[in-house]
Amino acid sequence: MAVFTAAGSPLRARAVCEAMDVQIAPDHVNNVRLKLKRLAESGILIETEQGLFTRPRP
């Protein structure tokens, strides 16, 4: 969540991987994308456009 707080704009899964110092490999990016989608489904994040995730505004 700190990645989204510091970003200030919606992020893609690849950018989240880069911010967390995770290796940029297709498997890693896909795993992060799936986790971001699950967080969006539970209301913790929102998907503003397809593939762009951010924290909801209070």
C-alpha cells in the first residue's frame, strides 16, 4: 500500500514490481497483477482503467 501512497497516480503491475524491487519477469508481473485485481475486488484498491490501480479517495 505504501507504493500507492507514494505514487500519487494510478500504477500498472509492472510499475508496482519495480517499486517493490521485484524482478521484472512475466510470471512476477502476472502474479502482482492478480493480487492487485483481488485487492480491487475486495475494495482496498480501485481499477480506474483496465490495468491501472490506485487507492480509493476518502
